[in-house]
Amino acid sequence: MKTDNPPDLCHPDPEHEERLRLEEVKRRLNQTLQGLDERLARYQHDIQAQKTYLWENKTGMDHVEKVTTRQSIEQMLMTAETLVAQQQRLLKLRRSPYFGRFDFAQKDGNSPGEPGVFYIGVHHFHDEQHKEHLVYDWRAPVASLFYDYETGPAAYESPSGMIHGEIMRKRQLRIRDGEMEFMLESGVNIVDDVLQQELARASDDGMKNIVATIQRDQNAIIRDDEAQTLIIQGVAGSGKTSIALHRIAFLLYRFKETLSSKDILIISPNRVFAAYIGNVLPELGEESVAEIGMERLADELLEHKIRFQSFFEQTALLLEAPDESLRERIVFKSCADFLKQLDAPGVLYLDRAP
């Protein structure tokens, strides 16, 4: 009687291996989240106890004791806020812990050493109990290997200098709601139905992060931390805005000690656009940054002294009461000649809206 061949223990099924690994990561995430819940509960209890003590003894406490107690409460609140932010990041990771894996063997002399396994996700996850990095943030220096190289010789710039080696294996994974939907080895072409699923998932009312699909040239733009001024050019729909937002997220990560979301301003063409891109940075674990529309910026720079048409007013006028002269003016102000005339010395144009 014919029987099935036993499993090859020396060459385990890669997909089964990845599913087992995913379950282990989820288990450790749940352990860490449980620990955070317990720590937050203790902080909540201690903060309430300190507030109660301050209220009940406010008449018998001297000024120094009151100040010390308030400072203690403020410190606990700040720590609790940090824990809540960490909790939110880990809750996102639990739904989709990572999207890529590569095995990198750092060069030891003239030959590669023992390969290390790196999983790349939207956030990092370090298991404090086992002192182990289970997921690396997509913005970490080592993560650039995932975006810049296929299997073979590779290198990345670490804080201590260039690290050379070889990528032995590379995989892409899609995990949704804690379940692995597929795993692809490097070099395997994505079949049409999988590609269509990805496109369909991205086609909704808001822009999404693209950390799982960043290309090498895009990665170079995002990670450029030396350019003081960077202009991203491309045709409509080429991903300029998405790359710019991911660059903001990278810079906030790279210069976290000196740069914060309060230092960044996005100038958007209109409110619809601002709403469309508004979820990208929070998805990447960063605070939303300030945004201002072109019309409001112009109004403030002109000190509210000049009345001009908003984009919606102009569009409504074109649709409801077609005016050939208005159309011609718009066309003229969109051409290079108009820009040259504006730049000409001693020339001032005032074009008042009808």
C-alpha cells in the first residue's frame, strides 16, 4: 500500500515555519501588552492616591511638599502617556507585526559569518523578557537592506560605519488581523490575483502607508538625511506625496532628539487633499503635523487685505457661469511666460477677481 512521504525535518516547509514564528511573536506581543496593562493600572492607582492625598491634606502641607507632590503626579502622568503610546504601537503590530524578512550574514574577514534573521514592520518590537529584537522598524538603518537589495552582496550604513555582508534569503509576507495571508520568496512574481487584491485594498478614501512596497529609488529619497532642500518631481500619480510623508516619518525617527512634529508644516492645495493624506503619519506611528492650505497661507501673507477667489469659488464659477475671458486668464496664469513676467524686475501684476 502506498503511503505519503514523511515530512523532511531537515528542510521544513517555509510557510509552516513562518506561521509558527508569527504565532510566537503574537504570543510575546500579548505578554508585553498584558504587562503594560498591569503597569498602567498601577500608575492609575498611584496617581489617584497622590491626588487624594493632596486634596485631603492641602491645608496641612507646606509649599515644598505641595510642589513635590504635584511634580510626582506630573512625572507619573508623563510616564503613563509614554506607556499608552507604546501600547497603541503594539496593538497595531499585533494586527500586522511585519511584512518582510531577510537573512543577512555580516562579512567576517573575507567570508560571510552566521546569518542573522531580521523581520521588518511598521514599528519595532523588543522583547524585554528575552532581550531579543523580534521586529525592526522600517526606518532603522539595517532595514534599508530590505528595500535596496535582493539576495547577494549587500551593505548598509550603521551608526558605527558601513556594514558589508550578504543577504542569504528574502521574503515578503502579508499579515492581516494576525493571520498570514501569503508568503513570497525573493524573485517570485506576484500572480495577478494577489496584485489585484493589493490594489483593491489600497483603493479607498484615504492615502495609506507604503512601507511594504517602497522601491529602491524611493528609499533613497526617504532616507536622505543630508539634503537641506529636497525637491521631489514626478508625473501625477507617481507617489510624490506618499514619498514626502514617509520622508517626514523617517526624519522624525532619525532626528527624534532634535526634531518633533511641531517643527513640520505641510502646505496643501486644499482641504480635500489635507483630509486625504491625514492618516498616513498616524499609521506610521507619528503624531499628525500642522497643515495649512495655500489659500489661507496667501491670505495671511497678504495680511487679509486682498480679496481673492478660493479654489472652490473659481471652480463653481467655471461650471455654473462659463466665462471665456476667465478661462483665458487661468490658462495664461498657468504658463511659463506668466511666471517669467512675474519674476521680471519692477513689474507688479494685480489681477482682481470679477
